[in-house]
Amino acid sequence: MTAVSTTSTDALVSIRGLRTKLGDKVIFDGVELDIPRGSVTAVMGPSGTGKTTLLRHITGQLRPDAGSIVVDGRELATLDRDGLFDLRERIGYLFQNSALLTDFTVFENVAFPLRQHARLPEELIRNIVLPKLQAVGLRGAAELMPAELSGGMARRVALARAIVRDPMLLIYDEPFVGLDPIALNQVLKLIRTLNHTLGLTSIVVAHELAAVSRVADHIYLLAAGKVAAHGAPDQISRGETEWTRQFFGGEADGPVPFHYPARDYAADLGFTQERA
Amino acid sequence: MSEPQPRPSLIGDSLAQVGALGLFLLSVLAAVPRSLRYFAETVRQVFFVGAMSLVIIMTCGLFIGLVLGLQLYEVLSRFGSTASVGTVVAIALYRELGPVVTALLFAGRAGTSITAEIGLMRATDQLAAMEMMAVDPMAYVVAPRFLAGIVAMPLLASIFNALAIFGAHTVAVTWLGLDNGTFWSNMTGAVDVWTDVMNGVWKSTVFGGVVTLVATYQGYTTAPTSEGVAYATTRTVVSSSILTLAIDFLMTAFLM
Amino acid sequence: MTQRRNHQIGTGLFIVLGFAALGYLATQTTSLANYRQGPTYALKARFTNIGQLKLRAPVKIAGVRIGSVSDIQLEPDRLEALVTLAIDNRYNQLPDDSAASVFTSGLLGDQYVALKPGGSPELFKDGDEIILTQSSVQLEELIGKYLVGSGDTPAKKPAEPESASKQGEKP
Ligand SMILES: Nc1ncnc2c1ncn2[C@@H]1O[C@H](COP(=O)(O)OP(=O)(O)O)[C@@H](O)[C@H]1O
Ligand SMILES: [Mg+2]
């Protein structure tokens, strides 16, 4: 596996015509999206637009109803379980809620991907795991259990676990939630450093425009099942479209409804008779 | 049959459940070869489902033995055949009580904790995290627990039986004064290794598989909420108890 | 790591305990317990009726187990049961006029062969036959005899529980 593979474009991930329905709800209705190699790409959007779902598509956890998803030159729909697992071995994924294995220590959680895929000497495992924990500032917490960590600490452990096998693609689902400003700064720096020194590609899902602007090379704004806007951070934050204005201005009214679809409010409260 | 009204059909639901469980069994069996690389995990699970169930199994075995000793001594003394207390206790335990009672206790002790554990793993994305680390949860989480149940149950049932025999002996011989030699010689005269002891071992092996299969299935397919986990835990006890008793009947009727 | 080690040790202990329990149940509470490790010698005995006597039933003297029934055959010519007893070599001091009976332990218990030692100076050797035997006492026959009266079925084969002693010589 060389760094240069057979994609015609320079995109590590390329999505075309993605359509997904979960239950009765249409999540994606023709999403087109490219994640350039070696870049940090942010995916933003109101909560419930399907950012996590998009990540689940990219990692093959969820099959779309239609459309093509190509990751590192391979069409996911054509991969079987082993093929997917091969691919995932080179993807680091930071879950929204950390998803640490609760009956292992912090150290064992980070060592878990190493232990599962190779029989390495204990010393080597320590030499790989401890620097990653050091990078997220939690080397001292190595022997704690996940239940003893705060949400922000657990997130950083999950980050250490995601990068322990030096992946080609690193996916962060809302990595900034629950971090104090110091940890946030460290994590931002880490994302940058990882990207530049290791040359890996990152996808960051987040809401915080300020934080995202500091790391992202590109931003995709998802809304209503489509890509509402994309471009460089300053371009996006200047707010040239209605979508971006509303999203970054934080206004409740606009093309993105703040309210989940509902009956008439007054009728719900019983002020007016509802017409049948 | 003119009304096409859909009504809740107990039989249909049960059949659907059994069918889903059967499919799950197939995928567990398919995952077993892959789970062999996680042998250490299977060992760990034998500890959790087996060794951690010892206290309840031993306590209940002892009490069952004490009760059997008392009851049978009383009843058999009406026929002047208290000499057979040991025989009846042993046969009842080996063939039925040992495997069945152990399986029911096992469902309550180990089955529920397996369901709750896997259910919480589902709810907190740990199973998805394993998938993302290219570790198959069927091979890493489900199969080791299933295998551990199959290994642990016959051993637990044997320990249960040993304690129960001890309890019955205590009552009949030590308290009620039955002759020690009579107790044992009647037992050894009538109990057969293959038709009694090993039958029980086969049964409890199957029950171990049944209980852990139901428990892992319920945990694996639970709704990822605290309510869902609670509900799944209850269903583990109910379904695995019913299945155990039903399979016990089938095995007794057709195989033994 | 130490935790994992503890789990492995715990699992090991559990498995050892479980197999110990199973091994104990299988060998000490079943008919396997009746197999003596030591060498045995064979004695034969003929009975007109052995009742429910089964293979591996105990052979006792004064209530102490000294061996077991190793074979039961019907002799085609005499239509009697030929029972082979495997006696522990430890008990090789049995006088050759000892008598064998089929007894029932308790009212409904299992049947066993009881030996009653005689006074002869000669001892049994391997393969000898026990001449004095007494058949199984059948409950039904007892009832027939004592309850209904003794002279009721003269046409039938004498249902005498005792005195089935054989004096038939055997080389
Ligand atoms: N399994 C599912 N079944 C039905 N709807 C789902 C399911 N999972 C997620 N959804 C819906 O999909 C939408 C997108 O979810 P998600 O991708 O988690 O949003 P977010 O952008 O906040 O990460 C939500 O409205 C959610 O209700
Ligand atoms: Mg999300």
C-alpha cells in the first residue's frame, strides 16, 4: 500500500450521490463530497443533520441506500467484511462519546488495537502506547479505569487510542465537546501536528466555528440532507449564503429550521380548535 | 378466517424469536473459529461466568441437598426403604435437578450480567468502537461468552451435585442416623456413570449454551437505552428459563 | 496485567474444582466405585432364581463388601442361573463349604450375594464353585405362601424360597 493509489483525483474519500433514509427520515438526499489527502476537513451542520451518520457511511458501518463511497480507491459497496476490516485497520475513529472499553484500564484501552492485530512484545507496546498518552497529557492516568475519568479526559484517551496504530485517516466525531480551554488547545494542536508530521488525513465533525477555523483546511456545511456550502474557513465564515449566515449567526429562523417539524404550537397548547 | 385483523400472536412471536435466535446461533458458531485468537478472553469469561457463580451454585446446591435428604428420608421411611435415600437423591440430582436448577441459577447470575454488559457495550458504542478497530464483536465479545457458558455449566452442575450429595448425606446419615455404608453402597449399586452422571453432563453443557446464547442475543440486539437494557435483562431470564425447561423435556424424552 | 493473571488463576482453580467434583461424582457415587483396583479371583455359584440380581452387584460377608458379580449366565442344560463372582484377592481365606445367598438390602433395596463362611479347613481357589446356595426370596412367593395359605398351588413348581441347595457334584 503506497501513499499514491489509483484515484484519479487527490481525494482520499470521495462521495457521490449519497442517499440514505433511516426509519422514515431522509437523512441524505444527494450528498457530494471530497476529502483531500493530507488535509483537515471539517464537516459542520446543525445537530441531527446526519454528520455522525455520514461518518458511519465512510467507515462502512452503515450502507447507504444509494450512491458511491470510495475510500482510498476502494468502493465500499464492493468490500466484504474482511475488506472492510482491512480498511478500518488504517482508520482511526474518535467516537462522539469516547466508547472506551469499560473493563480495561486507560493503558489497556490504548493498547487494545495493537494487541488485537499483532503479537507484540510488552516492551514495544509500552513504547508505542506511552508516547500517545503523553501526547494527550494523560500518561499519568495510564492505570485508571475509564469510570474514573471525566468526559474530557475520556475523549483524550479515545484520541490516543485512535492514533495508536498511525492511521492514514483520522475521524473525529465532535472532539471539542466537554474539553476545557487548555485541553481544547492541546487537542487542536494535536490535530494539526498529526496532520502535518504524519501526513495523515483528518475529518473533524464539530460545531465550534472558532475552533474549526484554526485546524480545518476545508469546511463542508451539511443541512437538510445536502451539502449547503463548502470552502476554506474564512470563505465560509464570511457567510455568503443564507445557510452559512444562519448557522454561524446562530439565528433560529432561516433555511435551517430550529424547530423539529411539529403541529401548530397554539393548537398544541389548546388555544385554538384544530381543524380536522 | 374472514378477519385479516392483525392480532398479537403469542405463537407467531415465539416462533419469530426462536428463528432469530437460531440465526444468531449460526453467526455465533461462524465466529467461534475466529474467536480462538482471543483465547485469553474466553479464559477470562470462564472466570466471570463460572468462578463468579460458584457462591450461589454451592449455597443452593447445599440447601437443595439438605431438603432432598429430609424429604426423601421422611417419605421413604413410610416404605421402610430409607436405605435408598442416597440412590434417589443421586439419580434425581444427576439426571434432572443438577442440570436444570444450575441452569436456572446460571441464567439469573451469569446470564443477566452478560446481557447487561453487552447491552451497555451497545449503548455506549463500545461494540461499534470494536468494529472500527477491526475487531469483530461477534468473535471478541459474543463467542467467548458462549464458549465460556458451555465450559462452565457442566462444571458448575457437578459442583452443585457434589454439594447437594453432601447435604443429603449430612441430613440422612449425620442427623437422622441412616447407616453410612448403606447410604453409599445403595447409591453406588444403582447409579450408573453413563446413563446418570454423563447424561446430566451433556444436558448441562447444552443448557450452558442455551443460556449464554439467549443472554448474548438479548444483549447484542438490545435497544441502546437504559430501559432497553433493563428489558433485555428480564427477557434473558424468562426466555432462557423457558428454553432450558423445554429443551430439557425434549432431551429427556428423545435422547436419553 | 496482574488482573488478567488473577483471572487466569481463578479460571484454573474453577476448572480444577469442577473436574474434581465431576470426577468424584463419577467414580465414588456410581457403580464405578464398585470396581476394585486390586486383582480378583473367580467363584461360581448356581441359583434356581436370582431375582433382580444384576451385574456388578456387591458380594458381602458379614455385611462387608468383598467383591462383585462379574457374570450372569443361564445354563442351557440345567436351566439355572450360573453366577460368577469376582472376589478380592485380599479375601482368599474362604472355607470351601461357605454358602452363597441372594439377599435384598432392605425391603425394596438392591439385591446382593451374601456369603456365609463354613468351617472346612480347605479354602476356595480361583474357579471353584460354591456348592451351597440359596436363591432369591421373592416377595410375591412369600405373600402367596403365608397370606393365602401354604397348600394352594401344588400343581405349580414348588415355590420354596429356601432349600434350593444343590448337592449336584461338579468336578
Ligand atoms: N438508527 C436510526 N434510526 C432512525 N433514525 C436515526 C437512526 N440513527 C440516527 N437517526 C436519525 O438520523 C439523524 C441524524 O443523526 P446523526 O447522524 O447522529 O446526527 P448528528 O449530525 O447530530 O451527528 C437524527 O435525526 C436521528 O434522529
Ligand atoms: Mg453526531
